[in-house]
Amino acid sequence: MNVLLFLIPTALFLGALGLAAFLWSLKSGQYSDLDGAAWRALNDDEDDKPL
């Protein structure tokens, strides 16, 4: 039972840390161009091919 006194605050802290990281990534624009990365992966330019 004593281990719960350690695990519950640790889990709450890690959850808050993950939420803060997610909110930071939203604020910094990480999710602003979701389609651009998909189209760049499918782009077949001759300039990008190795010799």
C-alpha cells in the first residue's frame, strides 16, 4: 500500500508532463501541415536520386 503513495504522484506528474509536451507541440505549429509530409514522401524528383 505504501508503494501507491509513490506511484500515484509519479503517474500524475508524467501525465502532466506529456500533456505539457503535447500542448507545446500544438503551439509551435508541429501539426500545421499534415498533408505536406505525405506529398513530399510520394514526390519522385530526379534530383533526389543518388548517382
